[in-house]
Amino acid sequence: MNVVEFLLAFILFIILPYAGLWKLFEKADRGGWEAIIPIYNAYVMIKLSGRPWWWIILFLIPGIGLLVAIGITVDFVKSYGKFGLSQQVAAVILPFIYLPKWGFDKETKYLGPSASPSFKEKHKKTLKKTTSREWTEAIIFAVLAATIIRTFFVEAYTIPTPSMERSLLVGDFLFVSKVNYGPRVPMTPISFPFAHNEMPLFNTKSYWDGWELPYYRLPGLSPVKKGDVVVFNYPQDTVDNRPADKRENYIKRCQGAPGDTLSVVNAQVYVNGKAAPNPPGEQTEYTYSTTSSESINPEVLSELHITNYEGDPYPTMTAEAANTLKGYSNVKNLQPVLDAKGQTQIEDPVFPTKYYQPVKFGKMPDYHWNRDNYGPIIIPKKGWTVKLDSATFPIYERCIAEYEHNKLEVNGNDIFINGVKTTTYTFKMNYYWMMGDNRHDSEDSRYWGFVPEDHIVGKALFIWMSWDTDGSFFGKIRWSRLFNIIH
């Protein structure tokens, strides 16, 4: 966030609401200065509304506090005669507009504590609600509360592909925490509730991209750590040029953090020269033969969770399953299927060859990288300056132009960023390297590169439901996976 964006956010979310509260407090014969003291100002609002003092305790409880804050705001503006549903919703959603508006409005006066019996009796005609209005308010409140919870606290997510097997299976339903890394403020604030990027049944946009906010993330519990299972927006999603927060959701494991040097050697990930811990459910393809014409009992393969994907001649299994299978007397020559070091992947090229943009700078180098032998590659860190040459330009070109929104031009051997000739670039954001645990059936950072921090959605916490269709229409519940914590 640059200085201009910070000042704009500070004015919208701090200066204007507090200025409105200052004037409204004065209308109730309270000191205006009380409005600018965090938490204490909420206590004053509770007192002016006639609610018990201990509501301030509920206000401080994470999760519940957000709902209580909505209730405090509604009661508070009622005390100033704002009985209309639209007025109350406006006070909750747009406090930086309506609190100053009412605070400086001479016609708006403090009428007394709205929660008190005397207030309700005095204004019973105005406060009387029809059944339809009560239902309307309840629905709006429920939608608003649910939207706030899934935006800033926790959201459900489904595993759609086998890229994370055996750690996560197709049909696993997860809870993803927005709090761990800090909730990301929506960049496209005007969108249909509960729809990600398309309206169900209609296949049309569920959002309006005519108003986009700059990226901003609220404080979280921790940064993204290596080994975390992370949900993020797919960086290479180019459908309708969607905003970052409306791109398709992906889930992978973070293998590299900002500033790390990452490489893959014979399918083993190395970070800063040290072998990275392998995920507990990591699996890859193997090849083996048998000493007789008889194949291995399918029940054995099922017990070891050894899978043959359609169109793939090699069975996929974990290292533990491979060690067990190796112990069978009729199994021989069991070994992982690996692309050799120095062998360029031609059929399905890896990054950056696959996504090298039309803007060329010098001759495209042959990195001789593949899915099992990759790198080394440096993951960009905010504030890190990279020298741009024919070897680095293809790797960081997309970060500079697409993710950090610079105008990138090449004229012969000269690079221009926003019209200025340069030989270096300093990154504005942190980036991450994400990989699937199913190493040969995962389209991940090896194929499309870095994940910018503004694409991070949240951390996968635990499985609350797991449904195995098993090729049948009804399927079955995987009871053993329910409420498993994700490691």
C-alpha cells in the first residue's frame, strides 16, 4: 500500500467515522473527545443506547464481537431517530458517510436510549414493524452477518482435484481460516453474496468490476509458513480478466517463502540448500514389475491406497506404500518415475518457458528444467531488487507487469518500466511457491510460477466433511476423515 492509498484508507475508516461520532456524542451531551478512544467509544455508544455495560465484554470476543458491533451501531443510530432499515444498514456498511452526515445535520437529535422501555413506549408507532419487515430485516441481517464471517473469519472450501492426495482427497470439505494470515479486504466490494465469480445457473459475473479497491490485508496471527496448506486465487486465471480476489480458488502446500532459494532435485524439494520436510501424504508415480504372470491382488492395492489414474500407465503411491509393496516377494524393480536432471520438459513445459510473454528480451535461455529437477529459483520478497538480464527477465517478467501493474516495454536490449529505462527492479509484494502433494498430478508453481501475496485467501484448518462418490451416484461418507486437522 503506497502513501496515497494509506491516507485514503485512514480518512475513510478513521477520520470520517470518528468525526461523525464526535458530533453525535456532543448531541447527547457527552464529550466529543470520547469518540476517538478505541473500545471506550463503543462503551459510550452502549450507554447512550441503553444497553447493559457488560456488552463491552461481548464486543471484545473475536467473532462474536463483530456481530455485537453491528447490534451496537443499530441501537446507537436508533437513539438518534434513524428507525428505517435502509438507515441502519447504511450506518453499518457506510459509517464513513452516514455518521458524519448525521453528526453535522442540525435536524438529527439525540432522542434517548433506544433500548429503554420508555423510549420504546414513546416511539412505539414508529418502531412498530410488520411481519414482512421483520422477516426482511432478519434475512438482511443474516446475509450481512454470514458475508462478514466468510469474508473476514472462515469460509468453507471443497477439494475438486487429486493434486493434494493423499493429504487431501477429492470430496473433502474444509474450513479455511481468513484470520491466520489476516483477512483480505475485498478488492471488488460490490458482488452478489455467497457467489465467488459466477452467478449460479446463469453463468454471468457475480460482481461489478467498475469499482475496485487496492489490495489491503488486516493484521493476522502469522505470515504464510512453509508447510502450510494454503487456499489462494489462481494467478494465471485469465478468464474475463478477473480481479485477483475473483479468480478461481486453488489449494496447495507452501514450499517456499519470500526470499527463499528453491530447487527440486530428483523430486526432493530443497530450500536454501537444505532438504525440505516431505508432506506426510506426498505421493508420486512408480514403476515396477512382477516375477510371475499374475498381477498384484487389487485388494492389496486398495489397502495401500495405490491409484492408477485414467490414461496414466504408472501407479501413484506414497513412499510408505512403496516400501510396503517392495516387501512382496513377487514385486521387483520398484522405483519412482523421475524426469532426468538436465532434461527439458517438452510436452507440458514448466515455468517460465510455458508462460513466457510476447515481450522478449534477448534470447530465451534453455533452463533444462522439468517437474522433478527444477531451479534453483529465487522467490521475490518485498523490497528485494533483482538485476534484469536475459536469464532473470523471463522469470520475473509477469510479476513486474501483471501482478505489480507496471508498464513493461522492451526496445532492443533496453528495458523500460513505466517509461523509465532500467536494469533492475525492486518488488512491491511478497511472493510464495506452492506445490501439490501429488507431485505428478498437480499443476502448481512449477508450471505457472509465483503466487503474489494479494492472491492469498487463507489457511486450511480441518476437514468437516468428506464424501467419496466412488463412481456411484450417492457415494458414501468417509467417517475416518471427519474433523481431521490438516497438517
